[in-house]
Amino acid sequence: MEIWKLVVLFFSAFLGGTTIFLVKSDKSQLLKLILSFSGAYLFAITVLHLIPDAYSGADHEAIGVFILIGFLLQVLLEQFSEGVEHGHIHKHSESKAFPYGIMISLCLHAFLEGMPLAKDQHNALIYGIALHHIPAAFALASILLQSHFRRKSIVIYISIFAIMAPLGFYVSFGLSNGTIGGVEAYFNKIMGIVIGIFLHISTTILFESSIDHKVSKRKMIAVLAGVAIALIGFYTTGQTSHNH
């Protein structure tokens, strides 16, 4: 297992969440651009890497069913998370009630997102997830701050969220190598579910953040940059693997 991936996953979310203490406005233009970039990048690597890999395994005929399950699961999760995973920040009441639905669904979402990393031979997915979790963690921290939680408590909850993707990576690594339960046969089906989640998240980011379906020049540049970097990585790793 590559420890650096665990470190990148944890600190991208942790630092993304803790920057809430440094930013006065929760409507940072930079975060919106990061969101557009990560959405485009995530969509591109799902199409270029994850879907072909999932269909190349055994029992690939049923992968489409599991992609649909993942897509619908994300629809269900968003009923509780209120879209925090795509960086949505909602104004909450002045009470200090803990947003259990948001926290639990967001942690489950992050756990599932970490799972494909066990077979991420191209290192493309790690950066997509890391970028995607920056605005998600920021939105979660913003909600907790609006609910008047203390800084120490916010840091603890952000840390819990930040550790979920590395935990998903660790568990899936064990599954794919047969060291946890020996259920290698089910791994591609799990990946199908994650692909469905990624397709929902990335397309929602790209379409929902546009006003009247019009895209600003800055957002278009961010989207094209995300796709371009994914394509460069795809052709670079493809050439390397082909040469070997």
C-alpha cells in the first residue's frame, strides 16, 4: 500500500475544512473554480479509467446494474447531506443541533470514494478525490461554524470526515488482495457502485453550478483544464504501459 495516498487524501480534506477559519466569506470564487475543475477531472477519469477497468474484469455484464445502484445511492445520500459533497453551503438555524444526516452521509460517501484507489494504477483518481474533498470539507466546516460549534469540535469532525476516504482505500486494498474476507470476486461490483456515485457527483457539479445553463469564461477554463489534465495522464500512462 502506498502511504502517500493516505496522506494526500487525509490532508486535502483536513486542510480544506480548516481553511474556514481563514476565509471570511463562504462564497469564495477560488473554491468555485476548484469545484468546477475537480468535477470535470473526476468525470474524465471515471470515463477514461474506471469504467474501462470495471468492464475488463470478470462478470462485467452486470457492471451496468451496479453503476445504476451507485447513482441512485448518491441520490439517496443527498437527501441527508444536502449536497455538501459538491460544495453546497446552506444556511442553518441558530441552534447547536448536530447535523447527523449530513455528517453520516458525507462520511459514507467519502468512504466509498476511497475504495477504487486500491486499483488506481495511474494515480489519476487520487488527485480527483483530493480536489473534490476540499470544497466538501469546507462546506461541512461552514455548516458546523454556522451552528455555533467550537473550533476544537469542528476540527475533530473535519478529521473524522478526512479519515474516511483513506479508510475506504485501506479496506478496499484488503479486499482486492484477499487479506480482508477474500472477496476479490465482488471488487468490480463495488467499483461499479463507486462509478455511479462519481458520475452523479461530477455531472451535478458541472450542470448545477451554472446559472441558466450558461458557463462563465473562468469556469469553462477550469473545466477544460480538468479534462485536459485527465487526458494527458491517460495518454501518458497509456503510452508507458504500452511500451512495457
